[in-house]
Amino acid sequence: MARQRRSFSTEFKREAARLVLEQGYSVAQAARAVDVGVTPLRRWIDQLRAERGGVTPKSKALTPEQQRIQELESRINRLEREKAILKKATALLKLRATVSELFNQSRRSAGSRTIMLQMRESGLDVGRFKIRRLMQEMGLTCQQPRPPAYRRAPVERPGIPNRLNRQFTVDVPNRMRCGDITYVWAQNRWHYLAVVLDLYARRVVGWAMSGRPDAALVIKALDRAFEQRGRPAGAAVSFGSRWPVCEPGLPAAAVALSDTAEHEPSR
């Protein structure tokens, strides 16, 4: 039958050690008196002697003074752990707020790689995978807006001559004006900007914005150009051939179509 392991209270250990240190018992006599082994009794004696000398043990203290010291150390350690947890939580909240702010500033188009580069430019060294995990936790999904699809005119207006013919150098102001349409993503949708330039001054003389890239947008930009610079006799206006200026409703005398715009407008 296995011998049951005995456990002793702190008071019992202290009183057993005091038999040797204070009352003149030998170790063997004290061991027989309290019915314990010599080896644990020697360990208690050494611990009590060290505690009286000001040494705080790693195990449970025997003296009330060292017990209070251990209790204070335990409180300090707990406060330090709580402080570290709070510090990490605060840093994590700030990091989440920064990621969310950069994501919203990008109009929900920035991914973890872009946000990582932006944060490193501002002095925050954060890994891409950590940013990706935070974005997943906050439900932030990168959404790249697609370029708008333009409605093509069914037929061109062959009756409008190409007066510009790629001759972009003009010697007289208000004689030749050139225009184009570009698109801008704002308020979760595409907006279209039509611009008219005076080729002599290389200056914007008319512009208009609309939610549709149609002939009405071009007319508004032309009307503003006429308001700014007037309607000189013999002047011509050329718009890019990819845009719907050939739709019905656009005056043929106001626009000379050009085949010079062979590239898509920049965002």
C-alpha cells in the first residue's frame, strides 16, 4: 500500500523550525517531537533562518513579514501584467483605427499591401499579414471600381469635317478649341467631366460635369466656353472621337469631330 503524502501548514513549519533555532532542540529531537523527517525539517530551518536575514524565498514564506512582501510582489506583478495587456490593447485599437482611416481615405480601394506602405511612410512598421488580419476582423474588403462602360453611338456624323487634323499649333486665340471627357469616382459612383481648351493659350475655357457622358454634357461645356470667351466667327471645336458628341441633339456647326483621341482618358 502506497504511503499517503503528508502536507504541512506554514505555521507548523515555522514552529517546528523554531524548536531548533530558539528552544535548543537538536534536529533529530525536533524531528521526533513533531513526527517529521529530518530532511524537510532541515529545509524549514534553513528557510526560516534566511527569511529572518531578509531573504524572500521563492516558495511560500514562513514569517509574516516575508508573507506580506510576497503578497505585495504578487500585486505588483499582477498590475504589471494588466498594464502590459492594456498597453497592447491600446496599441491594437490605435492600429485598427489607423487601418480603418487609411482604408476609408482610399474610398475602400486600398488593400493590405497599400495600407502597409502608407503606414511605413508615416513611420509605423507593421507587417502586411497583420494588416490583412485586422482588415478581415473589421470586415474591410478591398473594392476596386471598374472603369465605366460607355455607350457607343450607332453611327458617326460624316457630315462634320475634321478641321483640326492633328494640327495643335494655333497662331490666333479663340480660333481652335479642343475638348475631351474624363471620369472621376466620387460619392460611390462615376462622374464625368467635359473640358474645353483654347489651343492657342492652352487654357481651360469651358467645363461641365454630369452623371452621364452624353451630348448634353458636351453642350454644357461648350456653352460655358462661349460664355467665357464668346463665340468668334470661324472658330472650330474638336472633341475626341471616342465620346458621344455625335449623338442627336448636338449642333453640327458647333463641333468638328477629330480622330486624335486614340487613348482612354485618365482617371
